Amino acid sequence: MTYDNSDGSVPQPIQNSSTAIISLITGILGLTLLPGIGSIIAIVTGMMARKEIRTAQNTGVTIGGNGMATAGLVMGWLGIGLGACVCCIVAVTLIFPAVLVPLGIYWNNSGLLLPFLVI
């Protein structure tokens, strides 16, 4: 890659947004070590980073990190979605039998729900 600088100066690298980096890191943590809180922080900081980058571009300053902010947002929402699925599975696993057994429906050994008349 060549740079065409008429004055012979060396081009400076584009600085990344700090909040975009935080969003990416907390998005990864939200999927691994800190589910829930890491995902929420990733979403909040990802939104802040995208707003910061967009505002800087409108004023003529170039700040990088849009891809990291987007990745943090995606991982944050993915972590929230997976957490919601896990909560639903746990709720169904714990609450479903507690509701069905008093109604006279129980699980047999083959794993099928069978109606059961209590006389």
C-alpha cells in the first residue's frame, strides 16, 4: 500500500475509539466470563462508541473503531438472547413439572407426558 503525500510526511495511524474497544472486550466477556452484565455493558458502550465515531466524522475528525463497536453490539445482543433462552429453558424445566403434576399429568419412564386421573 502506498501513500501519496505531496509534502513527504509520514501518514499517522487512525486512532480507535476507547469505547469501541471496551464494547468489544465486554462483548467477549458477556459471552464467556460475565454473562448478563458484560452483555449489557457491551450494548451500552457500543452505542456510545458508534455515536462518538459518527459525531467525530461530522466534525471532520477521523476516529476508527466502528467495526469493533458493531462487533461489541452484536455480541452483547447475542449474549442477551442466549441468556433469555437459558432462562426460558430453566423456567420450563422447573415450573412445567410443578404445574402439571398437581393437575394429574406426570412423566413416565419413557419421557412421555401421560394424563393421570387421581381418584
